Amino acid sequence: MFGYNDKSTYGKVVRRIFAGSVAIVALVFAAVAAYAGYSAVKEDIQERIYRKSELSERQLSQNISYMQNYYTWHDSYLFNYTTGKKMHEGKIAWIIRSEDDDSLAVFSDGKKRGYINRFTGEIQIPAEYDHAWIFSDDVACVQKGNVASFIDHQGNQICDKQFAPPVYRGYVFYKGYCAVSLKENDWGLIDKDGSWMLDGHGYENIRHEFHAGKHYWVITAQDGKEGVLTEILGRTMEMWYSNIDFDETGIYATDSQGWRKKYDFDGKVIEDFVMTDVGTLAYDTDVRDKNGETITKPSRCWAYFADDNHCGLMSDDGKPLTPAIYTGIEALSPNRFLCHLAWNEKVMLDEQGRKVEKIEL
């Protein structure tokens, strides 16, 4: 015991007590370590059980559901209610149905994408694409490398044309037409043969809208002007508007003069003037309060907003004095307003919305 050599009876007792104490301590440490290991294993098992129980069901059809585990897709699978069996366990990272209830749903195996028959649960088109999007009008857009094309339900390419891969949204057909791009800011509409509609491509953007049971295309030209086409490509609104928005009651657009109006879905004006918000215009006086802060007073006009980026001048009785063509308005006095245009240009207006050359404060 660390050099303790007393061979007397007393020494033997001391050595035995010490050895016993060391053994007890070692045993305690071993028990603590074993318990910690057991607890860790138990927690891991419980966590695995918990994760396996954390499944959400996404119904693909009456017979097939995707049982998704949000913690790890390796525990996800398809379940066939007809056979009562799991399918493709640990092989489906995610799966998405088509908007028009097509029989094929796009899925990912964690690396590539393909298509599954949502009624049988069987893989109809293997996961061989870098990207793939939902079927629409019986065709789907797929991507291999840096090229996008369209396929049918058998995986056959429907036309020999190739396009730039979608960036912000997938290519989807609506009523036989699809908006595609050849490169950035170079959009056009095609039919299922890959033929260009309108007058070809070259538009800055084309987006789809669906309201009141009908499809619409909002076309944006390179100069920023916008127009609206119906689902059969009839013109609802010509290409001289900007900031076109839809809701379930109609179309909102700014005309060529800068006035924001509301139109019905046939392009007829139903509200001559619309706005999203109003704000007070206060100017600084020469008077300061007891804390030395400048006292402001309200001017004779308000600023109204037609969209997120543009505003106009409005009288204190609610009459619009100018179209919403300014990016900002400052009150300099009760009746003088500095209005900001694009490219850092500014114009001075009076309380009637008239341009003034001389500032009189």
C-alpha cells in the first residue's frame, strides 16, 4: 500500500481495509459508467422509437398513402391499404401530387427524381433525372444536366426542343400552353408540340394566374409593360400596363398615365381609382420643444400608395391630385411637396398637384 510494509496483524488489517476500499470505489465507478452507458443506449432506442412513431400521412389516392417521417426520410415509406403492406421503405425522400390529379406523382430518392403511380404505388418512371416537376396536361418537365425537356407518361420526350432549366418555378402546362425560357429574361409560350405561341420568345417574364375558374397569362415585355392573355390566348388587357395583380374579385393594374385602377376579368374598368394605403405628410417647423426637438405639423395633403413602390399626392379631402408615379414624397411646408421620381429626379408640387419652379416656404 504505497510502500507500507508493516507485517504485523495491524498492518495486515490496514492493507485489507485499503484494498477493499479501492475495490469498492472501482466497483462504484464501473457501476456508474455502466448505468451511463445503459442510459445512453436506452435514450437512443427511445429516440428511434419516437422518431419512427412521428409519421405524418399524405394521401396519394384512396389506396396509397405516403407515410413521411420528418426527422429522417429513411424511415418513410408508401403504405398500400389494399394489401396492408409497406412499399419502397426508406427509398422515398419526398413525393408530390400534381395539381390536376394526374396519375403520376413526382418523387425523389434523395439523389435523383422520378415518377410513381399514385394509384398502385409502383414506380412508373425510374429516378434518373437531376430535377423533375409535376405532370400537367399529361406531360412533365424534367432536367438532365443543364437542359430541360418534356416527357409523357412513358418517359418519352414529346418534342425535340430543349429549354433552360426552371429557376424560380417549374414549367407547367395549363390548357395546352406552358411558359418557358431559353435564358434569363427570355420567356415565351409553347404548346405541346414545342411550337412558339404569340410572336415567339423574348419576353422579360411570363407568369400564370388562376382566378374565377379561369387561367390567365401575365406577359411582361422587355420595357416592363404588362398585358393579360386568357387561357385561349385572347387579349384581356393590352401591353401598356404595369404592376398587374389579381385577386378573386378582379385585376388591379397601373395604366400608362400612372393611375391604378381595378378591372373585371374581361379587362373592363370597374373602379377608376384604387389605392392600398394613405399616409400623413408632415413638415418641420422652426419651433422646438422643451427638449430641443423640432416640432412638426401636418401639411395640406396626404400621400396615397397604389402599390409597394409608388405613391401619389392626395388632397386633405381625399381627392387624388397626381397619379402614383413617385417613389417618395416629402412635405417642405404646408403647401410645397418634394416628389421623388426614378433615377434620383425630383419635382416640386403645390397643394393642387401643380408643378412649381420657385420654392416659397
